[in-house]
Amino acid sequence: MSTMDSLINTGAMTLAIDLNTREQDEDRKLRFSRAATLMVTAVALVIALGIRSILEISWIASDVITTGVFVPMVAGFIWRRGNAKGAAASMCVGLSYCIYNLLISLGIKLPAFWAVQSAGQVILGVVLSALVYVTVSLCTKPEYQKADAFIAQAGLLGKKK
């Protein structure tokens, strides 16, 4: 129960922080945060009613993180040429792939060219996400100032000379 509460809170907080702009007034931010919490809770309820195993739900959560977020976050730290459009496209493809896998986990008969909940499933999702990130980043305008600021803020690669 504690794990699921944490996942709901984390999902709602991520939506509320990432999608709320600083220019909005506090009442609007609060309403948006409540709506995000309601939406994440509704999705969690649908998943909980359809899947009874906490291990399966944990697998789905790790699938979302691995295929939807891992590539743009890690690449954003180390590849200056990557940009926001590439990251957004990568996340959309990764999350769409996760939703497709979720529908299969819920028992909907969809074609799958991988074993469900396998290393192959994850590897395919990461490869798709990476291909989209690189392709879209190379086809759009670079954002070197944003990339440099992001990399510098992380402090992973030391100071740039």
C-alpha cells in the first residue's frame, strides 16, 4: 500500500511541477495539482482493478521509467546535440510503447513481437526511444545553451574549459 501511495504521489507531483508554469497564480496551480492527483489516481485504480499482482504493477512502473524517461535523461547529460524536441518525442514514443505493453498486460489481444515482461521488451523500448531521440534531435535545431546549462547544473562532467 505504501509503495502504491508513493507512486501515485510521485506521478501527480511530477505532472504538477513539470506542467505548471511559474507565471500561474497559486489558486490555479492548486487546482491543476488536484486534477493531476485525481487523474493519476484514476489510472492507478484502473490498473489495480485489472492487474492483481504487485510484481506486475512494479514491472509496468519500471517499464515506464526505462523506456519513457531513461534515454532522454541520460542522453541529455552527455550529448550536447540532443534537444527538447528530441527528448519530448522520445518520451512520447517510450510512453506509447509502455501503454501498448500495459494493454497487453490487461489482457487485450494485441500483437507482440517480444515476450511480455522480458528483457527483450525493455531492450526494444529503449532502442526505439533512443532512435527517436537521436533522429528528432538531428533533424531539429540544436539548443546548445540549454544543453550546456543542463549539463553544468548536473555537474557530472566537470567544468567546461
